[in-house]
Amino acid sequence: MVKQNPQNSGDRRFTPEQYARLKAEAQAPYRGLRKFVYIAFGASGFIGAMVFLAQIAAGNNDNNQFVNLALQVGIITLMVFLFRWDKGADKRS
């Protein structure tokens, strides 16, 4: 004989909004965390790009500065692409 857990007896039902939210989280776990990481890394890339741009504008025209600036711009571009891609996945599901 199987005993039912009184907390899990079916007396509690989810509202449609709660069910939709749980279903979306099950289909795409950690989406909120991923978006936070995209924004954080994009902001970091933007700050780095501003630092290297300021160094170039100040006359520190080392080839390393241009490479580092290009890397930071690439990071920003990648994070924008990933954020938009993940946002598009929200609409498809």
C-alpha cells in the first residue's frame, strides 16, 4: 500500500501563470543567469574598450593597444549576439 504525502496530495494546484513559468524554466533552465552573464561580460568589454580607446587617444599608440581594443569590441559583439539569440529563443518557445 502506498501512502500519499499530505503535502503532495493534489490539494495544491498551480495557477496558470505559475505553471507557464515552471514549464518555461524546465524547457530552458538558467536562462536568467545566462542573460545576466551576457550583460556582465558585455559591460566588462565596454569598460575595457573605453580604457584602450582612451590610451590610444592619449597617444600610447602601441600595436598591443589596437589588438586589445579589437578584442574588447569582439567580446561586446559576441555578448550582444548571444543575448539576442537567447531572446529569440524566448519568442520561439
